[in-house]
Amino acid sequence: MKTSRRGVLGALPLLAAPAVARAQATTRRWRMVTSWSKNLPGPGISADRLALRINAMSQGELAIEVFPAGTIVPAFGVLDGIASGAVEMGHTASLFWSGKMAAAPLFTTVPFGLTPQGHIGWLATGGQALWDELYATQGVKPLVGGNTGPSAGGWFKKEITSLADVKGLRIRATGLGGDVYYAMGATPIAIPPADTYASLERGVIDAVELLAPVNDQPLGLNKIAPFYAFPGFNKPNGVSETLISLKLWQELPEHLRLIIMAACHAEHDLALGEAEIANGRALRELVGSGTKTMLFPADVIAAARTAAEAALKRIADKDALAAKIVTSYLQAAEVSRQWTAISALRV
């Protein structure tokens, strides 16, 4: 998926900068490190597009350059890079930071949890304040930065016919999805997206839980693991996060903060809309080339749901802030389900 600078900026009439140029302040030059390979469909493209949008809207006051995973910091080193002051900004996903902040994965997705729309509703009604409070412990300001939408269940070398087939499985999985697979007897392994094909090919893993069809297709996982599982109970949402040094964020004038916030939310909405159409096309192509779709058996879904509930309870037991985040999330999920149970009806 290639997007020209002119095409991106031309699609943003509501976010265009004022026609009358104001006096320019000293340019702030920031490096945005990411957890993605360059141009990875979905999050990789969102990172580039977000930088373009902020650069244009700030009229030169902010100049952001994007550095893919491994060029300055490794894929899972984005948070540390910003917290240490080595870089100014990042584009990544909160589910990578469970080892530092137990409740962090809730801000990307929760198995059987909020949909993308419900998640944004949660952030707007108290979730963002909790996100800020949690990440302040790392010296970082978090914002949304894209969304790949609901994920597929993953790629498997062999068909899953019962819970017994999950036991002993070595699967690339991160965040709470990894915790759920562990509870079901599998061995989750955290592997950067760019390294999944090689790990699958060498037999380091037997399965891959990654994202959705349009993100997975370019990696060629279907060539080794032909079974594509649904539903994606592990990731019903796919929020990317934009991270900024909290010190630098606090030093920004108000208009630049508002520009960054507007750019981040615009990228979230645009990426989510693109994913809805692109995933349908990609799935059609994958099935046409031999991919076999499969539904998780009922006993797998039941065990996964029980494991997800237990994982959230363990997080809530960590500390007072984690408990507050879990409680807030579950309350939002309950309210959202009550509405979607009615609003999703079709006549």
C-alpha cells in the first residue's frame, strides 16, 4: 500500500493549516522510532502518515522523521528509548509493555473486550486520563496513533479441532492474548512482526497471532501455516499508540499539543476505515491462493474466555492504579455491549 505525500495531505481538508502564515518559531526536530518494519501495512504506514500530517499542520514548527524498528532502537525498545531521552517520540502498541506496566495492554486490546468504537468511547470518558496516569510513571505521554481493527485468530500449521490441539503449541503471541494462550497450555513467544516468517519457517514456532488479513498477507505466513483461524477473540481491537517524551510534551505550546492530538485521532479514524475495506479484499485473495479458514472450536473459545477473565483479575490485583484501570475498562465494556446488542441488529 503506497500513499503519496500529496495524496495524504490532500485527503485532510478539515485539518489544513491556516492560509495566513504566522511567524515561525524555532523548529523542533523529533525522531519517531517505531516497532514496525518500513511500510508495514497498517501500523507502519500510519507512523509515516502521522509524521507527514504533524509536519504539515505545524507549518515547520515540528519536523518529525520516522525510523523503523531496528534503525535506532529494536522493535520492543521504543518505550525505553523515549523514557531514557534517547529519542523524542515513538509509534508502537501498548501490549508490548506488560512487563513494565501490568495494565498497559488494556490500551491496545483485551481478549473478548471493547471494539474499536467502544475503546475510543472509553478513552473519551475517563480512559485517557488513566492512560496518562499510568504512562507518566515512565515519563511518557500516550495518544492513539492508528487502528488495524479487529484481528484474525492467527495462522496455524495444523488445524485446531479441540482444546487438546492448543496444548504444547508454540505461538507468536503478545499482550493478554499471550497470557490466554499460556493458560490454555500453549507457549507464547514474543517475536517482532518482521521476524515472524523466519521463526515460522525455521520451526521456532508452530503458529502466529499477529493482526488482520491486510497486515498479515505481505508477510507470507500463509505459505507455511495454511490454516487461518477466526474469530479473533484475542484481539477484538487494534489500537496503535503514539508516545512522546512527557518532558517535551509539557514544554510544547498549546497549539502544538492540539495539532498532535488532532493528527493522532485523524490517523486512528483513517486507518480503521481503510482496514475495514482492505481486510475484506486481502482475505478474498488469501482464500483464493489456498488459505484455509477455520473456526476455533467451542471448547477453545470457552477456555479462552475463562483465561481472559482470570488475566484481568491478576492485573487488577497488582496495584491500586491497575485495579482502577481494569474496573474502568470493564464498566465501559459492559455499557458498550448493552448498546451494541441493540444497535448491531439489522432488519
